[in-house]
Amino acid sequence: MPQYIQMLSSTWDHGYLTALVKGINKRIENEDICLHVFNAYDDIVEKNFYTLDREVFSLPNADNYIGMIAVFNSVDATRAISRYVSNFKASGKPVLTIDQHVEDTPFFGIDNYQSMYEMVEHMISYHKCRTLNYVGGPATNEENQLRYKAYIDCLTKYDLPVDYNRIRHYRFLVEDGEQAYKDFKASDLHLPDAVICANDHMAYGYCLAARRDGYECPEDFRITGFDNVSLGQNFIPSITSISRTWDKLGYDAADGIINMARSGKIVYEHFTTGRVVANESCGCGMSTRNLRKDYLDIIMNSRRDHAYAYQFDTARKILLSTPDLKAFRDSIYRTAKTLGIPSYALCLNEDFFKIEYASDSKPFSKNMKAYMADAKEDIDTEVSLLPSAFNAYEKKIYIFAAIHFAAQTFGYCVMPFDSEFIGSGGHRNLMDNISLALVNIKQRMALDEMNERLRDLYVRDALTGLYNRFGYTEFLPGLYGEGNSIFVMCMDLDNLKEINDTYGHSYGDKAIQALADAIKENFDESDIKVRMGGDEFTVIGKYLSDAMLDEQEARIHKYLIKFSEDNAFPETVEASIAYATGNDITDNSMLEALTHVADQRMYEIKKEHHSAPYKDRRRNTP
């Protein structure tokens, strides 16, 4: 039996996640160990929409895993992930965190301090920079704090003054780099010898803002970043940065959690060293860049992106045109084929699709329904989160994501980890479109149910629940047909007016309901049971025999007598009942004629009942 490691990650950069998993996969490829990645896509700008992404962290059951790797490289998810780290630690199994510390928890990460120190030293020692600006991330972010400390310490070592007017902290975004340029420009500090940025995105933004003013680097200023992401590498000039060697970090983390699970020995701290990648933005590498190759790469990437856009447009149309849950299995097959990815599964809390679903319900229930292209099965989430159909895939790494919209989470998606698909942003795109498609289905189902309820209100009597005259005319055609024998039974309460006048309308309503209940109990579901108005009732159905109708009539009388006794009714509730039968009823006029016959017979019986003095029928008359 394989063992399982769970990984919680909040992705700010797709390349970061895929590189870590690449390293983990290299470590476990020859082991009977599998990895489950529970991933939330962090979005600093659209915080509210992506907050529910993190509910996927509550999905795994600690009993099913030998250890946890928690990835903290996302600014806004730190608190959410740390809560689940604490919960998992309570199981007594090993946990390690990547990139940010949690108290009393093993830490694996890049040496932010040493890497940034070497970067700043490169600018001061090699490029002879003497005035430097620092553009940092959030002041409370652990990685930014270490990078900032390295910046200060390196300036101090080289006897350079620390000018706090040249230090700003933002959020790690491109627009933050642009804002930093504007803020420094307001103080005429925007063109130092070097700008040290805490990540590549802000360095990129700083360069864009400077370019609008006619300044270029490294001619007018030098600039560095951190992370060595493709955005900075492909920019002109390419951004000098720190390669974080994420795949090596992933390998080391997997090795650490496996060894801790097997030996019980805890390694409390492990650093993977980054390296300075000297590119054009600091003045290095100016003569080594192959612009022709870069141009061709841009053309190929543009073509690839165009193809991806077409594929996702097709996939989105398939998903959003799915009419109901029953058809979703076909949509799963078609979208997977369109996108060129392995099939995926949707594990849904089907209560979400009920109109009475409470918005504060738990996002994941113990029992969920798994939808796949080639299977549909029940999932016990406490035992296993993977549908058994995935057993044929023989994959070692799966990625899980919450399916949600607005304030509601209604399930999760699981699929084999595909580095290219995830690294291109395809997985995130697909999760968003699946969520929208399922909300669309829920809205359709709710609309259909509301229409059904409105229709039911239109054709049913509110007091008794039987059909009213509208229902009578709507459902009768189902009984028509050559060769069909039909009965019509008419019923009318005796002395309803006297009951209302003597005891009040509440007693009259109870008498009407009693007769309606007697009708419901003694006739088949297929029979059409109608309150025609007031105390008049009609039942129409397929005729079998007079004996059966006589027996049904007798049972109604017995029901009313028992009702009167059980409820201490002031007098016995009685009804006049008669029926008529006919063959080959094919239209309304023939049925109306038959109904007239039954109605006339019923009124003859009613006259006989009325011949007895009213006071003689009162059960509690003094």
C-alpha cells in the first residue's frame, strides 16, 4: 500500500508551485509514496473572491497521511495555512514549512538573508554603487524582513549611510514597483546608483514607470529583483535576480518529511542557497544576450498563448452550456480532451444544488458524489479523497482545488498533477470556469424548481393539497384514449353551512380537510383528485369495477366517522357520494357529460340525507 504526503500551498506564481513539485517528484519517484497537493490560488487584489480557495486546506484527513509540507510563499494565506499546520501537528505526525517559520515547526527554505546580502554586495563591490534605494514587500512578511535586514547589514559593512527616505515597503506587485518610482520621484530620489527590489515584479514595474519618463537601466540607474521569474528574464533589460532553486528546495523538503516520518528525528531548520543571476539590468550580461533567440521565443510563446486561449474559449463554452449535473460527465470528457489534459473528477456536495441549501453549511461533507468522464461514484472523504476510477491512472501526484463561487463552496476538483498545464495558468482558469458552470446549473435548477412550485400553487388547492379546477383541466387529457374505461366520483359534504354557522368556519375547514384526507388515503396516485370548490370534490380515474368503487366509497364513510370520533367533532362529518362510469372517453365534452351524471346522482343522495332533521345528526346535542 502506498503512503501519502499532503502539501498545502497558496500559489502566487505558477512556476514556483511546479518547480517545488518537480523536486518532490524526483525524491519520491522510486518510493511507494504519493503526493496530494491542496492548492489555493492567492490573489492580493481580488482577496474576497479567492478567500474560499483556501477552504481546500480543511479537506484532507490527517489520519491518511504520513506527513505535511506547508508552503508559505503567499502573503495573504499565511494565517490560514498556519492554522491547519497546528491542527495537523496535533496528530503527532511530522510537519515542515517552506519559506516562512511557524513556532516549533521544522523550516525548509531559501536563505533569503544570505542571497540578498550577496546581491547587494554585488552592486556595491562590483558595480561601485553608493546611493541605493530599497523597494520592499509587506513589512510584516518574513521573507521581506530577511531581505531588508541583509540590505541594511550590507550597507553598514561598506560604511554606506542608511537613508530611510530611500526605503519603501509595498506588496510585491508590478504596480507597487511603478508606485515606488512615483514616490521616490516626488522626493527627487528616483535615479540612484541602484534600486534593490525585494522581487522581480516590483523591479519590472519600476522600470516601466521610469521608461515613461525617458529613463532606462542600466544607463540611468541599475536595478535588481529576486526570484528570477520569467517576467524578469524576458524583459528588456533582463532583470538581475536571485534564482531560488525551487526544485532543489522541493527535493530537500520531501527528503526531510520522509526521514522524519520514518525515524522520528526532527530537523528544525534547513536552508537551500540561492544564487545571484547577473543580467542586463545591473550592467552584466549585456553582450551575451541573443536577441534573435529572444524574439523567436516571444513569437512561439505568443502562438502558444493564442492556442491556449482558443482551447480555453472552447472549454468554457462546453462547461457553461452544460444543462444539468447529469450532463456534466460528458462535459468533463470533452473539456479534458479539448485542453489535452488527463481526465479530472468533480466531487460535489449535492445538497448545494437544493433550493433550501444553507449558505453557512460546511463546504465539504463526509459523503460526496464524484463525477468523472467514465464513472460516477460515492466518496467518503474521511477515508479517501480520490475516486477509485483514478486507480487505473497509476499517477503519484494529484492536485486538489476548492470549487466555489461568491460565499459558497460546493465541492472540490481533483486531477493528476500536470506541470505544463498548471505552470501555464491553465489549471486556475479551468477551476474558475468549472465553478461558474456549476453555479449556472444551480441557478437553472433553482429556477426550474421555483417554476414547478409556482405551477403547483397554480394547480393545487391551498387548504387540502388536492388539485383545483386548473389542475383538473390540465391533467385530464392523460386519461383520454380509445378503449379506456373511466370513472367519475363526485362527493359533497352534508350540511357544511350549518357547521359553519353553528361552530364557526374553522370547524367547516376541518370537515373539508377530513374529506380531502379520506380521498387521498383511499385513491391511487394515478387518480385525479380535485376540490372543485367549497365542499365539492371529484375523483377521476381508470375504471376497474363497481365493487372497487363501492369499497372505496364505504372506506371514505368509515374514515369520516373515525375522524369525528377521534377529534371529538361536535357532530359526525358525513358526505354524499355517487359515481358514474364510461368507455372510450376522448375529449372534455364526453367527460363533462359523464361528470353531470355522477353529479346528479350525488345530489339525489344528498336530498335523502337532508330529509333527516339536522338536530338528529348532532353527536353532542344535550
